[in-house]
Amino acid sequence: MKYRRLGKSGLRVSEIGLGSWMTYGSATAEETSNACISKAFDLGINFFDTSNSYIGAEQVLGNALKAYPRSSYVLATKVYFPQGEGPNDRGLSRKHIMEQCDASLKRLGTEYIDLYQCHRFDNETPIEETLRALDDLTSQGKILYSGVSEWSASQIENASSLGKTLNLRPLISNQPIYNLFERYIEKENVIKQCELEGIGLIVFSPLAQGILTGKYKPGHAIPQDSRAANNETNGVINSYLREDVLNCTVKLEELAAELGVTLSQFALAWVLRQPNVSSAIIGSSRPTQIEENIKAIDLNITADVLSRVEEILSAVHNFAPMR
Ligand SMILES: NC(=O)c1ccc[n+]([C@@H]2O[C@H](COP(=O)([O-])OP(=O)(O)OC[C@H]3O[C@@H](n4cnc5c(N)ncnc54)[C@H](OP(=O)(O)O)[C@@H]3O)[C@@H](O)[C@H]2O)c1
């Protein structure tokens, strides 16, 4: 495994991280979840991501990681999405952040969270209130670092500048979606702004939920035991399953084969070509997927291959199911 600094911070995270959305605590049986988490750890993955909104995931991840010394992994969770019907059961107010941090610590069964992330931007809470709450949690030792997820370049710029004015600890990470099909962070200046602020990117759905593994073939039935075959998990992935997208994955898979790698390894190496991407967080429903995917870290993608990728991708238009 290789490790990169998370932005300007001293924290080092594995180039491949393991997430828990729509898998651990939900679609994936607990025994298999535990096998995936221990496989990831054994292969050198030290970055584990979850959220208070991934039902059941914090407990499963926290339990599985108890097998290892607390200092040997970086545990990240998030706050923002509704946790109840009450007017204060959501968002990034001081009240909700403080209460949810305690609830996450309990579910994770740990004394501190390494990276606490604002899952989305909250338009209804002054940013100063949110930043001060995160800074206070750090002073209390409940979290070590804070970050955000899916914030725009201007939201990141404003928060970083206010944090400096108020002399608060800086945000160190942003977690956006990024894969061969979903590239708004390139176009909307998010990568550049984060780099400027010393904020590292931890990108999610780097395999487009499995589409970029090549297992969904145009004209073929959806494989059983896949995210797309399960009505509880296929809400978003179904919008990826377009003919032009799948035709494109066939061509990308051929290109990957020329380089001696699988499509999933190629897709992960493609996001990791960006120096400010600190980690690509994969999901996995079985340990063998992790074994295959981590080999991505050894692949360097040349400029010539990058331009062939652009040519292949030019056949896909108007694509943004997650935005
Ligand atoms: N911040 C946010 O708003 C946000 C949003 C979404 C996700 N996330 C984070 O990012 C993590 C990853 O997201 P994701 O699950 O969408 O990532 P992904 O890596 O794009 O997709 C993961 C899924 O692809 C399939 N897969 C992976 N490797 C494979 C392989 N080698 N061969 C065949 N199939 C393979 C598996 O699904 P099946 O085997 O079930 O088909 C796996 O669960 C989440 O767990 C979460 O921690 C964050």
C-alpha cells in the first residue's frame, strides 16, 4: 500500500480507502462485512469512511476495527443528513453537530473520531457556528481533524478564509464524487481551490458504484449479487446503466487490458493520477474485490493513455446521476 498526506495536514491515509455506504450494516451480511474490513486492514488500507446516515454502518465498522490498535487506522465519519423528524435533527448547527458527534462515538465504540466531515453544506447555519463547533470538538479531543463533503469551490474558499480570520484549526479534507464519468470537481475548480487551501481530496464512488469494473455489459442481464440487482441499493446506480455509458466501459476495459490491468484497477489509478487526491474510497461487498482493486496503486497512466481515455469518454454526454 502507498500512503499520501491528507492535504497540508500531517495525517497519512492509504491511497485506497474503504467505505461503508450501502454495504456494511445494510446490504452486506455482517460476517462478510467483517471479512472485507479485515482484508482491507491486512492489505494496508488505513482509511475507513462511514457516516451517521449510513444506517447500521458505524456499529459494524467500529466493531470490526476493535480487532486492531486504535492508532493503526484513520476513522472518518460524517454529520448533516436528518437523524429524526425534529427541527434540530439535521444540518450543521452547533447543537446537531455536538449531539451527533457523541452519538457517532457511541455507535463506533471509540473515544475519538480521526476525521469528522460535514456531509453537505448547510445554507441555514452560519458557517462561523459550524466551524467553531468543529474546533471545539477538536479541543475536547472528540475529533482530531475536520473536513467537508461535496462543498463547492466558493464554499471551501469562504470557510477557509473565515477559519483563518478566526484563528480556528483548518479544514483538511473534502470528499466529493470523482470518477471517469463524474468530473465536476475538475470543471468547477474544486480540485484547484482545495489545493490552494491545503485541503486533500478523498474521492468517493471512484468505480461509479461498480459500473467501472466492467461487470455490467451492454445487452447482458444485470449480474445477480450486484448492487444494481438489489432493489434496496440500486436507486442511484440504475441511472448509470445507460447504453452509451456501458459501451464506453467496454472500450475502457479494452484499453485497461492493453496495459495489463483490469478496468477497476485502471479507473482507480485514473483518479489517483491527481496529486491532490489523497485517497480513493471504494466500496466492497466481498474481500476479493479489495484484493483486485488495491493493485491500482502500481499503475502510472501516461499522457498518451489519458488522451485515448478522453476520446473514448467523448461518446458520453449529459451525465451526472449523483448531482
Ligand atoms: N460523501 C458522500 O456523500 C458519499 C456518497 C457516496 C459514497 N460515499 C463513500 O464512498 C464509499 C464508496 O462509494 P461506492 O460504494 O459508491 O464506491 P465504488 O467503489 O464506486 O463502488 C463500490 C461497489 O462496486 C462493486 N465493486 C467494487 N469493486 C469491484 C470489483 N473489483 N469487481 C466487481 N465489483 C466491484 C461493489 O458492489 P457490488 O459487488 O454490490 O455490485 C462495491 O460495493 C462509500 O462506502 C462511502 O463511504 C460518500
